[in-house]
Amino acid sequence: MWRIVKWVLWGAPGSLGGVIALDSQDVLDLTHYPIFRAIRTGITTASIILDYKWSLYKLEVDSKEYETAKSQTHSRSAKKMLTLCWRNRGTYIKVGQHLGGMDYLLPPEYTKVLKVLHSQAPQSTMQEIEQVVKEDLKVKSLDEIFTDFEETPLGTASLAQVHRAKLRRDGSRVAVKVQHPSVRDLAHKDMNMMDRALRCVKQVFPDFNLMWLGEETRRNLPIELDFTMEVKNCEEASANLKCFSWVKLPKVYHKYSTDRVLVMEYFEGGQVNDKSYFKEHSINFNRVSRLLGKLFSEMIFVHGFVHCDPHPGNILVRWRPKKQTSLLQKVWSFFSKDFGEDLELVLLDHGLYRRLTKEFRYNYAGLWQAIINTDVKDMEKYARAIGGGDLYPILVTIVTGRAWKVVGQDGIKKVKFSKQEDDAIRSGVGGFLPDISQVLSNVPSDMLLVLKTNDHLRGLEYAYGVRGHASGFLDMSRCCLRALRDLKLEMAPSSQRNIIFRIQCHLRLLVDLAKISLYELFLWVRF
């Protein structure tokens, strides 16, 4: 405990002003000084730890009084964390967003509060944004490049915010993404502070180990802070997804883009979690959910190049412009990968992608295929290969977001997700917290980022009440089978890669895909 106190007092000379600054809006600029960010972090961490120790002191574990006190402490602590993230901004917002999506690990009191950061983040002032643009594009005024540069941002994220504008050269509508000032300078120091906080929490509560979260964030931040990487990711993802005409990615204006400023094609549309937009435009989320499943299954299983930050602000939905098509074109569209869709998904923010290893893709595709087929033996095989070890049922539960009883016995295709199942999972998280932390510490970093992607998509499905829909699993199964076929061909020893082996793999794939199509037809006729 002394280490915590010592850390809070770190840089104590002059810290009184910093403590006062915690609640003063007039001196918000002090946020840019590491000492005040450290003081806030230390005080918040110590406050949360002491609150748990004091509130649960001498209460009998598993008693009603203990559970009530614990829930109340969860709520108070979540609000303290939200305040810390909001005031320190930048990297803290990024970590807070990640925590807000970890329904499989954190109590609902935390995730409910921290999910606010997915749609609300502190804004930089117009003066700060203008300064970054002028420095990076080497201009004296925004008017040299843009007209109608809107001061109110379209959206604000943890590391940047986006403004709508017009290019002076041709009047094109563009979205201008500008990095928050000081984020890059403070990122390394922020990660050191958060590492200290996580170590303190682990020291006092050994079962709660989130060191992997700090390590993963430290690894990804330099990539996300370099917008030139986002340009490369966007172009590669566009090439991978050209098979889906209903997926749109923005065109980048290279001439006006740097590592802190990104000028892109502007798209109209509603955020994928905007219920009022869906209602106004008569959009059915069941269809949107299925398209999301196709899109990310293609990314994960087939190409192994995955957008790892698909929170609602990064996905827009809109109707496709009407075009005259012949009957033959409509039939072909239905049976091709377009599936006759007249909706479009617009995928934004390509700063964080992960290129999955072939070995991981093979094991992950095999795991999902086993889950869909309710094959417990293969579930164990592939979950162990990914790092689940003897705790493979925990990993399967994290991956699916479903109870082990449903996954291992009844089958997720047959049992719809229910509130009772959700309540059972959430109530059981506390008892399995050490096991969950251990599993997340053992799995490869590829798995952590895929889980983050799953969390965002699962949150959308939960909000619209379409979790566990059978059609989504069938689409995923198709991608799994294609990926397993391709990976088997690539990973097989050269002595086996003969024409007979290839023909066998292709025929097996065709037969399995035909079975899925027949089952899908059966479901359509039955329901």
C-alpha cells in the first residue's frame, strides 16, 4: 500500500496546484503537463483501491450485504475511471473505450459507464485543430486548401477528430481527420503511468491482472498515431473487399495527407447504432447485422487482415443509389457475394489493423467451425492450440459470448441468446475472474485484437436484439470453410501438394458449402 501512496505523491513539489487543478475547468490546459496527469492517475487509482478495501471490510463473501456493497463500489469506481479518462484524454480515452467493450471480463457497472466513451470524447478547440493543419500542410491559413471548413466536428475519437470541409481546387466534399495536439508527445508517458496503476491494482488484487491490456495498447499506439499507416491499411482493405460492392471505404487525397492530417472522401450515412436513423430510413438491423458478419468473417478468416476498431462511430449504413438492373443481373447478384443487397456499409478509421498469422487463422477458423457444429472434441483441440490450455471452456465462452452449457451441449445454432443466459454469464464473471485473466494473458496478441473486434460487433447485436441469429453463423461457417481449405493447401508439406490433394480439398469444400446452403433453405422454408 505504501507504494501506492508514494506514487500518488510522486513529483510532490508543487503538486498542491495540481490537486486543485483536478476540479478546475479554468486551468484545463494543465492536462498537457505529465505531472498533473500522473497526480490524477495516482489519486484515482488509490481512491478506487481504498474504496474497495473499506467498503468490503469484514463483510462475508457471497452474502447479500457483500454483493450490494460490491455493486455500489463498482459503480463509484467506474465513474471515477470515466472522469479520469475524460480529463486526461488521449491515450486514456483509448484504454477506457477498450474497457467499455470487455463485457466478458468487467462487471456491467463498469462497461455500462465506460461505453459512453465510444460515442463521446473530449474535443480539441478549433484553434488547436487549425494549428496542426497549418503545421503539417505548410500553409498560413485553412482557406488556402479548404472552403466551408466546419468548426463543429462530425465526430471525436480518442486520438483525433473529424471535420467536414470542401476542397478549394474542385469543390469536393471531404472529411478532414486531425490528430489531437500533444497526444503523440504524451502517449509514452501516459502508458508508463497506466502501467504503474495496473501494477498497483495487481499487487492489491492479485486475481485481477490487466497487464496484458497495457502491453497491447503500448504496442498499437505508435501505429494508430501515424496516419500514413492508415492510408496503407485503407488501400489494402479496399483491395481485399472489392468482392463486396456493398462495402465502401473512403478514397484518400494523398496530396493533403500527413502523419497527423488525413483528408478523405466524405460519405453520408447513419451510424450503425443510430436507432432513429434506422427507423427514419426503414432499415432492418437484422440485415445490417448479417452484412457485418459477412464483412468481418471475410476479413478474419479469408484475408487475415482485420479492422480492429469497429466501434459504432466507424461504421455507417445507407441505402445504395438505385440502378436499373436486368433480371439476369439480379439473379447473379443474389447468388454471388453481393447477395442482392441494396444497403451499403461504409467502413471508416483504418488506423488499427492486424495481420493474422496463418497458424492463428487456421486454429481460429477450426475453433469456430467446431463451435458451429457443436463438436466439443475439436473445440478443445483448437482452443488449446490458441492458448486456452485446460481453461479452454473459458476461452470458448469469451469467443462466443455464450454460456458453455449452450455452446458445448445444445449448440449455438439451435438456442437463441436470451436475457436469462446473459444474466447467468454476467453473474458468473466474478467467480471466474482469475481464470479469465489467466486465459487473456496466455492467448496470442492476434486473439486479443480479434476479441476486441468481437466485443464491438457483439455490442451492436445486443443493442438491437439479434444476437445468436442462425443465418449469421451460416455465413461465418462459409468463410471458415474457405479459409480452412486455403490454409490447408498453403500449410501442407510440398510432397502432399499434388493435383489429387488439391482436387480433394476443393471437392470437400463444395460439398460442405452445399450442405450449408441446403440447411439455410430448410430454415427459410421452416420459418
